[in-house]
Amino acid sequence: MTNQPPVVVPALSEFAAALANVRQVAIETPVLHSHYLSKMIGQEIWLKCENLQRTGAYKVRGAFNRMSKLTKEEKKKGVIAASAGNHAQGVALAAKKLGIKATVYMPIGASLPKVAATRNYGAKVVLVGATFGEALKAAQDEAKVSGAIFIPPFDHIDVVLGQGTVGVEIMDQHPDVSTIVVAIGGGGLAAGVAVAAKLTAAARGKKIRVIGVQAENVAPYAISMKTGKLTEVVPIPTIADGIAVAKPGRVPFELIKQHIDKVVTVSENDIAKAILVLLERSKQVVEPAGAVAVAALLSGKAKAKGKTVAILSGGNMDPLLLQRVIRHGLSASDRYTNFSVMLPDRPGQLALTAEVIAGAHANVVEVLHTRHGNGLQISEVELNLSVETSGHEHRLEVVKALEKAGLRPKLEKPRED
């Protein structure tokens, strides 16, 4: 690191130039007001919908800004990138727009829809490694051998400038914004947004807070900000694969140190709840990494002050994952409850249980009836039920109704995956 040039804070004019450049491929996404989140949090909450961006995420901004600056000779060599999904699609679309051959390395477990979308944009996809880090190393090694130009997902100033155009748009769309909450993976988006927003606010004689959010299972920035130096972590699996980066980028870290006010982390349950809220209340399909800003606000880990904009950084949600996340989010919100009931082994007990649950205005989704569970008496059966409720209080009402009827319900607590 000591042999590398220092990171210079970009000027506002550089962000303006980047915005004019990325307009060739990226749309200006809307900032939508959330009445529900505003009421829940007690501040005005707005959503910057990069999930509605071309390719379904902000990544196309940085990829295009970097690739458009390649020389003719560099473009002839083609480009190589590594990504869990969103950068892959951004590079693929940018390459198609610029007439460049692109190869993208992705982890073997990458979302199938993201892999398919990357191929549909015309890029060659190579699946390698179990993690983003392994795919990244393979891509960098191949770039050295082939001579193709490696397009980093976050650790380059041109990428940071491209991603920072999200911040420029927010400040143009809502000049009176007081707080911006943004996801951090490698740091390109957070660095660009923080610098662009703070420089714009300063030019207007104002101040603005920028809060970064990481998934707690992979949170190198939370540690690096405390130590003041780049720190790599051992990643734990997370549904927010789009920000599961074990080590911060050098360029974004230097900018984030100066311009991000605070970095917070959110749990898997926090993320699942946020996805569910965005789907139900804002009608926005948002992938886990794209929902962490809202997760931080809902959980209280990021404090909204004044008009607050949460960036929904991506919407490329695998339908199968969405199905699991919805169920998990319902469970974490006490709206999908699993419990068991021990019953005497005689006719009418199943009907009685169903009648009590119906009387409490809950809905039975699934029932498993067994005589063979551990700890069961010869004269007992066990019912395992999955029940839909409207929330925590209703869940307790169902339990009390069962107890009042002489039944013995045993709740299963939602898991923190």
C-alpha cells in the first residue's frame, strides 16, 4: 500500500462529468416517499430506487464510467471482471454499449437469474470458486495472462465517480435532504455517494450525514473504521451476497474514512424484515444487499434525522430466495408462527385445535400429526402447526386461546440465521 499513490478526493466537477457520461447508459432513478416508513420511524423517509436501474442495480454506472475511458488499444484487448452478480451485469451491458468483448468470473453459487442476465447481455461467464474472493483472484490471474483489462467492482476512482452519480442525483432531486443511508460492500457506492453528497451540501452552505450499512456476517468496514486500516474478515454466509466483500477496497476506504459519519451492521432477520416491508408497503422488489439501508432504519441501528434517503441499491432477487426470505421475514415479524401442541390420542382433538385457532382469527397453513415424537406418552399425539398471524400481539392471543381451551402449545422462536 505504501508504494501506491495517495487517494485524492474528487472534485464536484468530476462527478458532474461522470454523470454526463453515464447518462449514455443509466437512467435517473426516482426517489419515492414512503408513508409507512415515515410513520414507523418518525422522520420523512424517501427511497432512491436503484433497483429500477438498468440491469437492476447501480453497478452499471461505475462499470460504464470506467470502461468508457479505456483507449482504443485497451478496448481491443477486451475486459475481465469478477462479480457475485450486479457488477457482472453492469460490465456486460457497458461492454455491449461500447462494443467491447467481456468475460465475467462469478462464484459457482451465484444467483442463476444473475448468471443468465449477464450472458444475455453478451458477456462470457466463467463460474469458479465458492466465494467472490476466489472468483476475483481467478479473474485477476486471467487478466495478467491474457492482457485483457480488469474492471474492478469498486477499487478504482473512475468506478467510484460513476457510482457517486447516485449521490449527485439525490442532491438534485431533494436539495433539502439531511441524511443518506447507503449499503457498503467493497465501498464504491458508499464512497462515491458520500463524497458527492457532502461536497454538494458544502457548496450550498449546508451539512449532510451519510451512514453506511453492512451485513453483520461480513462487515470489514465496521472493523476497519475503528482500526483506521484495511482489515479483512472471515466471511460468514449471508443472504446479502451483493455486499459480502471480506476486505475493503483501498480507494473507497480512504474516501469513506473521511466522509462517512458512521458504519452500522444489520442481522439476517433485519434484512428479511426490510425486504418484506418494501415488498408489501412500497411495492418494491429489492434484493437483500439492496435492502440493508432500510433494515438499518427499521432496526434503529441507523438514526434518521430530518429528511432521510435510503438507497435501494439493487433489485435482482432470485425468485427462489425471495420465497424463502418472505417466509423468514414473516416468521421474524411474528406473522408466521410454528408451534407444537400435545393432545390426548382420542377423536375430536384435531378439530378442537382447529376451531380454537379459527376462533382467534388465525389461519392454519400446515399441519403435521404424529404419534412417534420423542417424549410422547402412549396416549398422546403431537401436532406441529404453521399458523399465519397479523403480528406479535395476535400471535400471543392465539397461544392464550389454546391454553384457555386446555391445550399445551409450545412456541418455536424465530431463528437468527
